[in-house]
Amino acid sequence: MIIPDPSQLVREIDFSLAIQIRFSDIDAYLHVNNGVYFNYFEHARAVFIQQVCNWNVMEIGVVVGRLEMDYFRPIHIDDIVNALVECTRIGTTSFDLEQYLVGETKEGKPYTFAKSKCILVAVDIKTMKPVALPENYRVKLHPKS
């Protein structure tokens, strides 16, 4: 498995969100529990959708259609972590977000901790059925080609 270079990711992906590691995130092995990574990615997606798209989720909802993750390295409580998010594909009713957890150890060594791909589906909030992505959101998502 090829682990992406964190410095290159930071240069190429515009959206970054600092992740606060909480004591409750740490498991018996003294690193962030693997399930918590999903929470970090979920929080970053929600902030991305709100800040980048100004998405009104009370009119057109966004639900996860597929979620996958690759773990590269454990995160420890003293590590500095940022979530990077970018849109990589826009379909008729769905779009793909690629996300990374990057940062550095307390010794200052840079790492890519994990990668996630999430397919999100736009839905009518009343019926929860897929709907076409509104043009105003498509423009703001602007995946890189």
C-alpha cells in the first residue's frame, strides 16, 4: 500500500480542519481507537459541506452511501492532526469526498495517518429519496480533474 506524502497532500488540498484529540479517544493501547477515525472524518465532512458549500441540510440532505478507510499509522494523544477534504467526483445525485488525516508526531515527524473515501448522496429531506445535486452546490464542490 502506498502511503501518500503528507506535505504534498497539504499543498494540493485546500480544505483543512484541525482535529482535537480527546483523552476519551485513546484506547488501552494508548493510541486513538480505530473507530474514532470515522468520527474525525465525519466531523471534517460536516464542516466542509457547511463552510465550502453553505449547504442547507434541512432542505436537501446528505447521507453516506459508502464509506471506506485505509489506516496507515496510529494517532497518539500528543500528535498534531488535521483533516483534509476534497471533492473528487460529482455525479447526478451523489459526489465523492476524499479525506486524509495528516500531521506530525510530538517529535515533529510528518505522517499521513489515514485516508477515507466517502460517497455522499443528496436526498429530499422529507422523503429521504435521492435528488439531483443542486447547481449551486455543484459549483462550490468543484472537483479537481
